[in-house]
Amino acid sequence: MVNKLVIIGPAWPLRGGLSAFDEKLASTFTSQGIDSSIETFSLQYPSFLFPGKSQYTEQPAPKHIKINAGINSVNPLNWIKMGWQLKQAKPDLIIVRFWLPFFGPCLGTILRIVKWNKHTKVISIVDNMIPHERRMGDKLFTQYFAKAIDGFLTMSDKVSKDVRAFSHKPILLSPHPIFDHFGESIPKGNARTLLNLPPTDKIILFFGFIRKYKGLDLLLKAMATPLLKNSGIKLLVVGEFYEDPAPYKALINELGLTEMVILHNEFVPDSEVKKYVCSADFIIQPYINATQSGVTPLAYHFEKPMLVTNVGGLADTVPNNKVGIVVEPNVDAIAQGIMKLYENGASYYVPNIIEEKKKYSWETMTRNFLILHQQI
């Protein structure tokens, strides 16, 4: 029985999809009568390790969610302090987020101390067990973290298999729920007016922070193929570069795409997201490797057909030729897939999207956490 629950992970005032997820998870548990709170970071990353412009949001704190920013990811004395506080608080369940090995020593230490109370069970929700970009020490840090966990909840079969390489504790798969805090959809024409985009152009969207594994370079090269170059399709790229943008900008110039690519190189606050998503005909995820994606539930929420590459767990939640197109991660396949989206038209996919997205509720995820808690 879970009466008191703590989530450890990013939350306000930290920005981004992980924070939004943890806050929604906490509010869903609270609505079900479970005393829920979030322990987040006073220092998440040292500034020299953070690739973006800012770790913090300018949005107001979410209402009706208890958030304490007390964890310092690089201070071992803080880890002992936080572990002792949570040990004394004796929550029935701690849900701890794991997405980078960097956090293994911090979180692993806190959780070991908590479990001295012989009461609290710990479930990790794992975004990535093996990072997209590997560094020295990753395996050791992940092993240290995994030994403190009683059970794992994953959002793709790929991550479940990665977890099994580190632990034999119970694993439960529960797909990424649909984000619904971005507001209602607005008409495409209205969205384009707000963004000063041509009302009748064909526009596809690449959304989210930009790193090598997300395959933006493949998409740019696809835009330069004869199939797309003369199609009238434009690419809207929205997101903050988490690496040097110069090679991408050089590629746009080299391929002659300056009139076909619209760059919005900024982090987009939650209140602005719908303008960009609703302005697009289709959402494109040309990833080179992946586990799961927060962009897919975003597309489901706004009922936008999508193209994803057949890597990691991306295809698991995008039935091919029903809610979008699944292609191999190469230039020609991506180009052909984009053309197929336009040949079929959005109206072909939307009824299937409306039906398929019923599977991805937050209530399903909270129920799965409670089921897993009973197993550990």
C-alpha cells in the first residue's frame, strides 16, 4: 500500500521535458489521494557540463505540487544529508529518475542511506540506462546506481533490455504518457499567423534540443535530395543546440537550403509549444539512435502525423502507415517517407492517432508503478 510517495528528479525551477514529466506524474498521484512530493536539484549540472544556455525556466512554479530543490549532484556531504532526511521521512515509495550515468554516485548514495529505514521501496523510471553519448566511468556509475534499486519502470523495450544488463530486479514496461499541459490545439492558420509563417506552404517540423544522435544532419540532406528539393516543402527546426551549431548551418549553406529551412534556435517554453507544433503539417524524428522520445507524445497530443526512424523504441509507439511513417535512418528513406506523408495527407492519419493515443494515459502509468511496487 502506498500512502506517501517521493519522486526524485528534475522539476521546477529546472526546465525541460523531464521536469514536465515529473510534475505531471506527481500531480496525477496526488489526484489519486496519494501524498506526493518531488525532491529536485539545487544544482543539477555544473555549468561547464550543461550544453544549453540555461537550466532554469522563467515560468511560475506549478500549482498544487510540493517541490523541494535540495539535491546537489556534486556534493557528497549533501548526498548524505538528503539520504538521511528521506530515511527519516519514511515514504512508502521513492520513484527516482535515471537518464545519465553522471547522476549514479549522487542518487545511488542517497538511496542506499534511505533504505536503512527498512521500509522505503525504490523504483527507478529509466529514460536511458546506456547514454546516447558515452563517457569514461558510465558503466561503473550506472552499476552503482542500479544496485540501490528494487524495481525498474521503462518506457520502451530497448531500455528494458539495457536495464537487464545491469540488474535482475523486476522490470515493467509502461509507454511514455501523452503530455497534456501544453494547452488545446489551435488552427494551423492561426499558429502560422502567430509565427509569421506563410499560410499555405508545406511545412514539416523538427522539434527539441539538437544533438548528433537526433539525426538533423540526415534530415537536412534529405531536404536536398531531388525528391524534396523541388517539392515546395519547408523545414522548421525549433530547439536549442546542445552542440556546436556551425556544422549544421554550414550544411544548410552547402546544400543550398537557405530558402527551405527556417531555424528557431531557442528553448521553447511550454506556453509557446503549441504554436510551433500546430503550425506544422507533420513532425519528423530522423534519429540515428534512440530509446523513446518525448516528441512522440507531443505529436499525439496535438494529433500530428509523424515520421520516425526505425531505431530504439521509436517505432514501438508509431504504428507504421497508421499514425505516421516508420523508415530506416538514411537520407533516401527519410525523403521518401516525407513524400509519402504528403501523398496520403494528414486526414488519412488523424483518425488513427485519435484512437491510438487512448493507450497513453498518466493514470495507466501511475497504476503500473503501484503494480510494480506490489512485486518488489
